[in-house]
Amino acid sequence: MTLPNGLTPDAARAQAARAYELDRKHVFHSWSAQAALTPMTITAAQGSYVWDGDGNRLLDFSSQMVNTNIGHQHPKVVAAIQEQAATLCTVAPPHVNAARSEAARLISERTPGDLDRIFFTNGGADAVEHAVRMARLHTGRHKVLARYRSYHGGTDTAVNLTGDPRRWPNDLGTSGVVHFFGPFLYRSQFHASTEAEESQRALEHLEQTIAFEGPGTIAAIILESVPGTAGIMVPPPGYLAGVRELCDRHGIVFIADEVMAGFGRTGQWFAIQNFDVVPDLITFAKGVNSGYVPLGGVAISPRIAATFDDRAYPGGLTYSGHPLATAAAVATITAMSQERIVENAAEMGERVIGPGLRELAERHPSIGEVRGLGVFWALELVRDRATREPLAPYGGTSPAMTETVAAAKAAGLLMFVNFNRLHVVPPCTISEAEAKEGLAILDQALAVADGHLG
Ligand SMILES: Cc1ncc(COP(=O)(O)O)c(C=O)c1O
């Protein structure tokens, strides 16, 4: 028997052992203290599964970094990359290229409202950098408002916009970013007890923040349409429409960061389409081509694009709209449309994953809250449902969390973890049988979390 990559298990194990040895010697990893790392090796992947260095098959409920929306090794995307590589590997950004033009058309056709101009970047963080730069130049203002409990990327502006502890060592207080609280009823900053109250009070808080910061100084408000890494807090009804209204009232650019939530994850092409709101700029990456080749970008409204009709946009990248990446986007978006993959994400969320997780919450006292939509779900794990004390502290981890995640992995399930949360974020292509297989493993693993309760 061979793995999906054609290797025998023995050959794959030998290759993995060598890769691991070289990794520990020469590779410097993101966001980590290097000495303590024991990273997992992945040798092969197919659909919703990956294979580790010991030849074990794991169901990928993480979609890696929540990016393999179309699943692993989709044959049409692999073929498109191969074809593009054989035809034309690279062109400089000033030249027209068929793959880039077609990708821009396909994305523009799916964005909400009139956003129809695409600036391509290499990933999500640089998309955020450019969206903020466009907003600042368009408005002639500098300040940007962003929420606590958010992630916008690892580059300088993006990490300063970020509302999680990864910002702290990178924040010199000079970035022009002001943070505010967004709606999150389970841990409400506003003493709210209903979604309607949370929405109204969060909007009042934002309105006050704008008033006290000086509306004429604020270039943009950036929000993840549904915050991802920070906890998949689906905004309550009326919130994003209220933000839109505040932006309109004060001439502020509304940037929707859809790097994680976009391209099918919430059961819509863009998450903001769940709320019937049109932002001025959308940042995207990840799901646009499932990360098969690095790609991100900014979708731009005609009003903001017009700012740069007669004035040069002061920004660019050698690989803007790289042919291999945009050919992968064309194939990904086309396959997602033809195979009704966005519809599958919506259906799996509504019919299988949402009800399945709520059923787990009835039996596992460690689950404080279940929230999400599409294939974008979080389990908020707590020590005590009454006090809502998290199972790991904000910004940290705990034996309870690491043992729970290890139990899931030992039983064949790869999870996305952040602090006290488990995120259920499988590919948008996940089948009902696979979703149920993952939920059954999760059921076993949660017994470990329950065991840590007082
Ligand atoms: C909402 C959001 N914005 C931006 C980024 C940064 O994207 P990248 O890692 O491609 O730079 C991420 C990455 O997880 C994200 O989730």
C-alpha cells in the first residue's frame, strides 16, 4: 500500500525522519520559542485528511491555518498549477496576464455590492497593510480603529491592528491604531444579557470611541466580518449594519477583513454577505486558492479606486497577481462554483456540525458555549459553566487543553486550538460521514477536558 504521495509507508517514514532532523537544525518557526518545539511532520494529504511522519492518517479539522477550503490536493487545482507552470511561471506585475485577469473577474463577480477592482498581494497580512494604506490616502487621515479579540496578520501595521497578545511585543504605541471592544455576548464587556442589547451597546461604545478620538482623524475601521482566530464570534443582528452607518456618517472607510472568513467558510462567498452589508474594502487570502500557492488581495470599491485614477498608488509587490497563484485561484473558484462547495459548507454547518456540537455540549460540562456558522465553529471550554472561567488563561495554555488536543490527535483528529478554545474548521468540502467521524472523536477527547473540572 502507498500513501497518496506515492511513497510506501517505510519510505515516507524515512523521509519524514530526515525532514524532522533538518527542521530542528535549520528551520526557524513562526510565533514560537524555538527550543521547546516538537513540530508534527506531514508527509501527504488528500481531501479532508493528512498523514503524519509515522504514517498515521488524521482528519484535518483545522484546514491547516483555516485555509484549505477546497480540501487537500483538489485534482483540478493541482492540474491548473501544473499547466500554468508549463506555460508561464512568472510575469512582472505591470504586464497583463490571463490568469491574473480571470482571477480578478471571478473574485469581483462574487464580492458584495460594487467592489470590482482587485489588488493582489502575497498573503493576508500584506493585504491588510495595503487596505489601510489605501484608506489613509483616500481620506487624508491616519488613525485606524480595530477591535480587541482580533487577528489581522504578522507584518507591522497588521500586527499593530491585531487585538491579541501577539501584538504586545510588537507594539511601540506609534502605529496610529486605537482598539475598541466588539460584540461578544458570552464574555460581554457591556453587561448585556441578549444579542440585541450586546449589539446596541457595542455600537454605542464604538460611537463614543469615534467621538472621543475625533471623527476627522479616523481613516478606517477594520473588522473581521466574523472574527476567526480570536474566537469565531458571529456578530449579532444589526451590528455590522450599525458600523456601516457610523462609517458613512463620519466619512470613515469600512475595511472587512475576510482573510479567514472569506471564500466559503461561513457558507457564503464572503462572510459579510450573511449580514447584507457592503464594506468599502475587503481583504482576502487563504480560501481564495486554498493556499496551494501564496495569494491574497484587496477588493476595492469604485470610489476608493478612483482616488488613484490620476494619482499613483504608492505600493506594489514583485509577485502581485503571480500566475501560479492566480491560476490556482481561477481553478479553485471555478471548482467551488461547479461542485457547490460553498453550499456544502452552509449545509454541513446547519444540518450536521452545529447540531452535533450542541449535542456534545449537552453531555460535556467543559463546553461553555458553541458558536459559529458554515464550517467555522468554536467550542469555548471552561472550568466552570457558572463562572465561565476559561480552561486556559487568555493568551496561555493549560494541561487540560494540551491533553484534550493530544487525545483528539491520538484518536486521529487534527484540531485548531487557541487559548481555551477548540475550533472546528474543516474544509468546506467535508462530507457528512467525515464530519460525524470528527465529532465522534471530539466526543471522546472532551472526556479528558471534563476530567479536569473541579
Ligand atoms: C483575519 C485575518 N487577517 C489576516 C491574516 C494574516 O494572513 P497571512 O497569515 O496570510 O499573512 C489572518 C491569518 O490568519 C487572518 O486570520
